[in-house]
Amino acid sequence: MCKMAEILKKDDEYKKYQDILKRGKEAFERLLWNGKYYNYDSSKKCYSNSVMSDQCAGQWFVRACGLGDGEYEVILLNLVISKLISTIKILNVYLRINVTARFLCHSFGTFD
């Protein structure tokens, strides 16, 4: 919306949407970022701290449309990307491999 208001030279709308984006980014970081990844939601239910590998998809899509850089950036990707990718890899790749290996050893014995 900020970009559209900017293109249309609608200064009042630009300021309005820029303020909404600023407050949304601050709330997103404060409520969902836990230092390693973004929580699924802020409800504190059992699934709210799930980590999903598609966390960057929204920001990627916005950037692919030419809208997600600089002042229009939704998440502070440069600050969180390395922790986020590392955590996703650990939880979705390494942990899954470890669980599968344990299941196989438990089911079929060791592979000596």
C-alpha cells in the first residue's frame, strides 16, 4: 500500500500506510521473534512456537514483486536470516534424520 500511495503521489495515504507498516513490523518482532525463529502465532498454545520452513516465503514473495526492500521490508531479514535458516535446518533436517535413525535402531537393532 505504501508503494502504491507513493506512485500515485498520495502523501496522506503514504504516511498512513507507512505508520501501519512500522507498527506492524514492531509488533511482529516483539510478539513472534523468539531469538531463533518466528513463532507460528502469539497465542501461547501448544503449537504457537512451531517453526516452519516457509517463514521467509512471504518476504521472498514481496521482494520478488519488487516491493520488499528498504523501507518496505516486512521482516528485518538481514538481522534474523542466519539464525532462522540454521534453526530451520536443525529442526527440519538434522532432528528428523536423528529421529529416523533412532526409530530404525529401535525397530531393527543396530547395524554392526
